[in-house]
Amino acid sequence: MVGKKHALGKIYGKLKGPYRQKSVKKRIEALFRDNIGKVITREQIIKAAVDPKTGQEPENWHQRLSELRTDDGYTILSWRNRGDLKVQEYLMPHIRKRSIASKRVRPTDVTWLAVLKRANYSCEWNEAGIVCGLKNGEIDPVGGGHVKLTPDHKNPHSLHPDTDPKDPEQWQALCGRHQVTKKNYWDTTTGKLNTYAIVQFAPEAEKRKIFNFLLSYFGYNMNKGGTITRQT
């Protein structure tokens, strides 16, 4: 059976499991390898990643998806680098792996403990002066699921793969949601900042500043009633 075809020509993949691989990452990898050149949705990834023994849906599937790109060298496209994909749609165009792929460096146990103590065992993500602060085991009020703190390179791994595993100042503790947020800030295929994602995740006050800056930059004014006119 051929996958469902979108009106614009996109072909959607399908679950061909059962996926009984031992890890979440391996199950997601199998799903994509079953659907080369076809669009895979968030819902399909979650279904494929379900634990075959317990039936439990994984809360960290997005991190495992990122590892397929950064650690395993697969090309997995999203809306950030292919215009016809929607948010939470993904596509593996081919099965080839990039030769630059390398295992991610992790902090030593001593370093990670020092990071956790510095962070007061909470997420250190700082957005416009507001720290996330979620702790292990708490329910994420935005993303749902239980919080699990994991070590993160302060500088993107794709640009600085040689982070010192013994230096706590080069690491931070992040919850799963903010691990994904940070990854969205960098396009790993180009190594450039993803300014669209940065604006998308910024607080409303920051969005307004950016909006007003762009209006001025392109020669427009907005009056108190919200009407936009070209500057004279």
C-alpha cells in the first residue's frame, strides 16, 4: 500500500512495525528507514517509539530524534529546512549517513554532579532573565510528562564537539523541553542561528520589541489603533 499523498505532492509514510527494537532511538530509526523519502508525523514517531513490553509512550522521543541527526549522522528534515513540511513533520530523504557524525561528549560523573549542585537540581534555561527552574520528576506544565534533567553543551555540539567533559562551566542542566528549544535555535545542517525559531520561542514582550524593530527597519510606523503606514 502506497503512503497517503498530500495535495501538494508530499507522500506520507506509515507504520510498518511492530517495532520491537531495544531502545527508543532504534525504534524511531527503524520507522524512518521504513519510510525513506516519505513524511513522518509526530504521532507516528510516538507510536513507533512505544515500549513494546510495557506499552508506555516515551517522553524523550524528541531527544532521541535529535541524536539520530547529531550522533548517527542521518539527514532528517523538518519545517526548519524544508518549506513544504509542517511543524512536527519530518522526512529522511535518503539512508546515507554523514561521515562527520560522532558520539556526543558527555560530562564526567563528577562534572555532572557539580553542574546539578550549581543549578540547585533544576533546569537552568534562561529566557529573557526568566529561569525555567523545573526539577527532576516534576510535571512540565507546558510540554507535559515528567521532567528529566540531562547535561547540555553550553555551546552547540554541532559547532563545538570538543567540549571539555571535566569543566562544569561548559555544561548546563536542561529539561527535555528546553533541550529541544535550544536545538531549534541552531540549524545543524548549516551551523547558523535559526532566527525564526528564536522569535517563535521568545516571550511576548521580546516579540513586540522585534516586531517594532522590523517595522522601523522596513520603513513603517504603527499608530495606537494598530494601523500600519509607511514612513514619509
